[in-house]
Amino acid sequence: MRRSHSPTFESAGLSRARGAQKYTKKKIAETDAIFAQIKCVNEEADASETMLRISCDAKAVVKIGAFSRLGNSRVNVRAADHDFRGDEVVIPYGIFLPKYGALSLYLCRSKATADFIVDCLSSWWLNTKACFPQVTKLVIDLDNGPENHSRRTQFMKRMVDFSAQHQIDVRLAYYPPYHSKYNSVERCWGVLEQHWNGGLLDSLDAVVGYAKSMTYKGHSPVVHVINQVYQTGVRLTQALMAEIEMQISRFETLGRWFIDISCSQFREAVT
């Protein structure tokens, strides 16, 4: 009996380029080395009394309006069956302490730019540093997003300014591309989605209320609403960025993914 074969793209009259997308390998040459280095960096931070590790990332845009968002509700509510363009959106930005299970959420009503991110870090540290008087270095786990990667000139400038202003050393540790899900704060977003699934986020107050009432690892987050409007596209000239590069230290290998900023070089100027 002749065995039939599944049709190929060519026998079906389709070219492979048009019939299907070519599989893209979601891994770069440095991926394994980056993960190995992140493991070392995070373990060192968690074991040290003078280092504090935080995990940061922005969630996808949340539309405010009577949208169903494919959720289920135990109460009878009326929602739009299509997610039409909303008049207002918010972008949650999370700062999470993996060792302590503490989460802070900043709800941006503008754009989650480099300036917004560093403003959130600055506000968070001002409100948190009294709890960690022994800490002299922040180890920050991030993804390689467009507004906070290590070649983003405005972000790197603001992080140098942050270190100088607060007189604290900073180590930036980036997860490799396509692997941001391993960043600890990402797990908080799944919990938040489950928490407000089926609820109508038809106002900013509703978003804030759901965010405040969620729990992760037994704690509810501290929630802030940021009303400032942030300008997009802010960047440094090559000459100014060259000056910033002189004030940071990239790891000998994987220098794109691991950066140290020391506040010691700024102490004379501050005092």
C-alpha cells in the first residue's frame, strides 16, 4: 500500500517565503554567557548586606475604558465587544525587591521614557532608602527595552545623575533579548492581569484600585500615579555621550549587558 505524504509548500503551489514565516531563533551568541553572569551578579547582591537587588520593567499599555479584554466576571457588567481606541491609557512601571517580595507600581499617564524610568527610581529610592541604611550599591535587573538599554544616551546620562544625586553606586544587569520573562518583576504582571481580569478598567481610579488590592507574595504594592508629561526622543550628542562613557565602567566582556556606575567620582563635587 502506497503511503501518502503531507503536501509540501511547493506541491501546494506556495512559495515558502509567502506560505509561512521563517523561524527566527530567539537567542543570540552571548545568551548563555549573559545568563551565567546574571546568576553570579544576583547571587552576590542577595548575599551582601551592602547591596540591594531590584527588578524593574514596564508593563504593556493598559487602555482605560469599557473594554471586555476577553475577561470573565461574576457580576453582570456591560462592556464593549471590540477594543476600540481608548481616549486614555496608562503604563504601569514596576520596581520589585525579589528578596523581600515588595513591589512598587508607578502608573504613567504619558510615555514610559528614559526620564520617566529614572524619575521612578529616584522617587522609589527616596521613599525606601531609610529601610536600608547599610546599602551602598543598587543592583538593577532590567530588560533590553528601547528606553533603558545601555546604549540609550538619555537613560545612561540620567543614571549617572541618579548615582551622583543619591550618592549610591549602581550596577545595571540586562537580561538577553527575547528572555525578559526571566526578570523577576515580570511575574507580577501575570498576577495583576489575573487580578483585574473581568473587571472594567473604565477609569483611572479603577486601575489604581485594582493595582492596590492585588497581592504578590503576601504583599500589596505601593501605587503612585505619575501625571507628568514626558517628552519623547530626547538624546545626547555623540560628544556628550562620550563624556558619559568616561563616567561608567562596562564589564570587560559583555560590556553591553553589565555596567557599573560609581558615585565616588562625584563626591567632591557634591560636598
